Amino acid sequence: KAFLASWMEELNEPIERFFEQLGREQDLKISMLAFRAKRKMKALVVVPALHPGPFKNVGSSLLPSMIQNALEKKFSCVVSVPHGLSGHDFDLASQVQNQKVLDTITSVTKFSPFSSQSTPFVRVERDKAKASCQVFGRCAFVTLTFAPETTEDMPQELDSTMYDEAVKRGLSSAVVVNAHNSIEGSLNLSEAISSLKEAATTSLVEVLSHQPMPIEVGAAKIVPQEFSVKDGMGPGGITVLLTKVGEQKAAYITIDGNNMVSGLRERILSSLSEIDIKEGEVLTTDTHAVTGVVLTKRGYHPVGEAISHDKLIGYIERATLNALEDLEPVDVAWHTETVPQIKVIGRNQIEALCRLMEETLQQAKKLAILLFPILGIFLTALAVLA
């Protein structure tokens, strides 16, 4: 009953009561990069080590856009919330837990030390794995993907691996993002993880061979009103963080969606190269606000499955051009905050919920098959009587 209330009536409180009872407590890390111009916050990148799930408005499904909204109000700047290294084990149990995260993040007032130096953007490929790295001040910012192969949730061990590699080479920290930007079939992650580690470590080594230089940043946000959660677009829309180091410009495009159809990332990056932006990465938030709202096999549309690619690319190009116009010298700092004793749902509960969702969808389809012929007969009878 609690599941049906959430799925059909948008009532999240009944099922979240169960999650609160069954969940376990976990300390969660939140990593942030802050870009400041003229001593005023210009852009924030927030990478939470939690999972935005399980579906619709339940648990932490909407948390990426909630974080975005809270920090936009506080700092009056562009905020991107790409997906961290976590899976459904780290879905938060309720809105109460979401608020703990929001309270912790919005309580951060000081970022230090700031630096005006950055390396260029570097990308490395190993087999199917791709890693990009850019060092802001003394913090490495790493993005990981298997695109155009399927790129889904990644193990948190990669985060500690890259942190250790960064510290070993004289840096202070590393922020690691799962680009979560391609879905097409399946990928054996356990077999591919070694090439991902190699690509990430090599990108870090290579980027540190470059001399840091002054950095400029432009930022922009667009929320296309014609796209909805049923189309696979969350309320956070599209954000662009554009960096310029020397002559190189690189764009980090973050879309509030749950993954992307295979090949779309490559089309987006190709379109940006036409406006002289040769480097960058396309990221999604992995929001589950779009999940459980349509009767498809997945229960959601990844970005580009129900949305026109040309229209989406048009919005991204417009946001990127706005970011280009916004370019100016910045200082950058990083900060890591731990949110203590957050209650997460856990794998067993999520697996049970997935089975329940599948059974409910199957029952809904069977009921529809039975009801539609009866409804047709009823309407025909009404027409005859009329």
C-alpha cells in the first residue's frame, strides 16, 4: 500500500517510514569545488557520495536539484551536481535525511585556500575506459566514463584510490565524478575496473606534467521548459562550467537526468568543437525524479531517448555560448564535508523494492489489457443509448 501510495498518488511519507525503520546509518562525504571572481561566488560543483534514488519523489531521488536550488539561493551562482561514486546502497531513506544533507552543505561558508592556478584539461583512454583530469589549485578533478559503452554506477573504492594517488603526488585532494553518460546493453564492470583505474591514474600523472597557469571560468544554466521528468529531464536542467587555461577551453556539461542514450555524448562534444571548444565532458546527475513515472522497461527515459537530440544540443550550445560570454579570471578552492549518521536504505531493501516495482508494473499492464476492452464495450453501449 505504501508503495502504491508513492507510485500513484505522489505520497512519499508512508514508504519512507519503512525505509527509516529498515535503513542503516552511514557517514557520507560531500566534495565541493568553488570558483570565485572578484571575491564573489561564481560557480560551485558539488559531488555527493550518495545515490539519488530510489524513484520519483521518494528518498534522495530529487536531491541533486534540491542541492542545486539551496546553494543557488545562498550564493546566487551557477551550481552543478554531477554523480559521485555510489550505487543504490546509498539511497537516502527519507526527506528528513535529505534535509540533514542540505543543512550541512548550506552551512559551509568558507572555502580556502583559494588559488588562481589550474592545469589544462587532459583525457586518457585505456581499452573502453576514459578518464579526464584537471587540477584546480591543489585538487584533482577527475571524470570517469566507458562511453559509448554503458556507464552505470561505480564502486566507491575508486574515490579512495584516486585520493591516495593524488596525495602521493603532492596534491591535497581529489574529487572523482562518474560521468554516468551512456547506456546501451550491459558492461562487466568487475572486468573493466582495472582499465578504468589505469586510465584515471595515467590522466593524473599526465596532467601534472603540465605547468599550472591562471584560469578563467564562465558558467551558465538553462532549464528547457518543453522537457519534463517524463521525457527524462529533471528540474535542474542543464548547467555549463567552462574553463579557459592558456588557449585551451574545456566545457563540463551537467544534465539533470538519469544517464543518456549511447552516442549522444559524442554528438554533444562534437557540436561544441564547432564553436572552438575542443575539450570537455558530458555528465548527468543520475536524478531518480525521472524514474518510475513512465511505463517502460526501465521505468524511465535516459536523456535522449524521448528528447530530440537536435533540440537538446541547441540548448547546450546556447548555454555554452552564454558561459563563453561570462568568462573571467577566477580563484578556485575545494572543500570536503562529512555528513554524519545519515540513514541510507541499503542494498537488500532496494532489491526487494525493485522486485516489487517490477511485479506492480506487470500487474498494471495486465489490468490495462483487461480494462480497456471492457471500457470500449461500455463506451459503445453509451453511444448506442445516446
